[in-house]
Amino acid sequence: MARSVKKLSARSVATLSKPGRHSDGEGLYLVVDASGAKRWLFLFRWQGKLKEMGLGGLSTVSLADAREKAAEARQTLKAGHNPIEKRRTAKEERLAAITFGAFADEVVKSLQNGFRNDKHKAQWTSTLNTYAASLRTMPIEAIGTDDVLGVLVPIWQTKSETASRVRGRIERILDAAKAKALRTGENPARWRGHLDKLLPARRKLTRGHHAAMPFEDVPTFIADLREREAVAGMALEFCILNASRSGEVLGARWSEIDRKAKAWIIPAERMKAGIEHRVPLTERALAILDRAEAIRSSEYVFPGYKRGRPLSVMAMEMMLRRMNVDVTVHGFRSSFRDWAGERTAFPREIAETALAHVVGDQTERAYRRGDALEKRRKLMVAWSAFIGKGRPTDIQTNVVALRQQPA
């Protein structure tokens, strides 16, 4: 007499509440735990011993799915193989095929909406490709502490800030892999309680680590910069004029420019502090925008070589290198701040707000709701005039010598 199969129905599966195993036939059971949780189980004999193969919980595996999984297991048994071992081998092969590099690319892509700008996304990609290259071809589940140390040790003391960021990014990728059941166990890139026992404390950055140009030299530099026609040159001068961060300029869109108000309104999601920032535009800044408008090819104010993409994150730095200037783009913010503090009587708060720094404690900020746009406009006009005065020799040609009258 044939064994009864398909004893369960969708309704009985949903309503069964008695703890224990409830047979569907041919080794398939719905298990109801004492807690009320329900899961599927396939029972079979292998080499004379009873084996249990879990097929998943009812919340993710339906009755039809469970029957299909059980049928596949019976086919494996008929072929002379242990379905549990076959499943384990298939999982190992699948995990071995997923490399750190491929999974890292997926993680960066999934995080891209959370990046403040394209520069941060590019930094994630470039640091992982450059410093964690040895991990890219490794199976994600096989990466251990020694592999992570192999990446970090060579740069831990010489490029301490970069090394710290690389470690954090590797840790996040491996955490994501564990969340997707691609890894098990502790994260080998974890710092506290793990790598902090194996690596020395990294060197802390000293204040002012971005190489800056003395503000007295900026006018001569700007005069040289204006002789260059490249888009990167326009972007760099625009950045210096507005004392902006490079990412803010590279991501600038035409929709953010308000010509009537002579302002550049950067949305909160593109700002480091997460607060909308209004930049008063000087006549020189508007003139640069006029030049950029003439070559407009996308939504970005300073377009890159690739259609629909902004200027490269390295474009302005490369411009400085070509001009043989040993400073950073970010360093010009320090030049501006030094000039404002030493050569002007503008209040400190105005200069700090111009730099988009958060000024004062929470209570003070609650009472100061404005952003002093017009006061900052006067400051930026003065800065524009200062850096636009040209080389010392250019200034001297505008001086008329007065002859002394005879006594």
C-alpha cells in the first residue's frame, strides 16, 4: 500500500499550533516549536543512521517550496549522495566564487546614495583598489587577520590616516558580508579588542596638515592661474574665491546658482555639516560662471571629460602639480582664514561661517538663526579684491611717480 503523502494543506500549516512534528509524507515534516515558531524538516536515513535536514522557517519557505526542496533531496538520495553534504559543498563553492573585490564593489554601489558627494565615493573605491588590492581576488569568507594585517602594516605609520580609513572600510565590507551570510565568526578588521592588540597606536595628524600657501602669495598665484584656460583652472579659482571645499565645487550644479540673489545655495546633503550653506557670489565668481555657461554640457557647473559627469576629483590637485605649487586645494581655506584674521576687522564668526564651520554651541546657534549672508558678502568681496590684485610687478605698473617740486 502506497504511503500517504501531501497530508498537509496551506490552511492546516497556517493553523497548526500543537508543538511537535506534523508529517506531510515521504520524510517532510512541519515542526512547531514550543514557542509557536514553525519550520520545515526533512528526515532520511544515510548509512543506517537517521539524519535531519532543515529546509527553513515557514516565514520564508511555503508549503509548496518545502515540498520542492524535499523532492530535490530525495532525488539526491536516489543518486547515492547525502543531500546535507551536497548542500554544504554547493554553499562552499558559492562562497569561494564571491571575492572580496566583487562584494566590495557591490557594497560601495549600495552605499552611494549615502555619500555626501562623488568625491567620497571615489575615495572609497580608490583606497580599496590601491591599498587592499591583495584582498580583491580572495574569497570573502576566507579573509583572516593575517590578510588584513598584510594590507595595514606597510602603511600604518607612514600613512596613518589613510590606513585607519582603509581598516574601517574593510571592516564595514566584512560586516556586510556576515549580514548576508557570506561569512561567519568575528570580523578580522575589528579594531577594539582585536587589531588594537596587534598594531601600535597610529600617529595622530597635527593641526594644519593640509599644506597651505601664505596668503601674501595668493595674488601672484591667482594671476598665474588666470592664464590657464582649462576647466580645472576655472574650478580652482572659483573654489579659492569662495573659500570652498573641493567636493562642494566639483559637485556644483546649475540648479544651485541663484543669479538674481548672486548666491550659490549648496544643499545640506552635499555639506560636511549636513546644513544648507549659502555662498555670496562676487563679481569675479559670477564672471567665472559666465565662462562656464558658455561651455555648459551637463547639470554640473564644471563638467568632466565623461558626458554627464563632473570634473574629476583629482583635477584641481593636478592643476597645482602642473603649476609646481606644493600646496593642497583645501589649504587655500587656511590661506583665506589667515588673511581674514590678520588683514581685516571682520568678526571671527563671519569668517568661520564663510568656511561653513559650525560656530558656537547648540544654545547659541538656536538664537542665531541667520547666516549673515550680506555681511559675508562684504568679506568675500574684500577677499576677491585682495587675491585679484595680481603680481607685485603688475601692481607697480599702476603706480605713477610724482616729481618733487624744487625748493
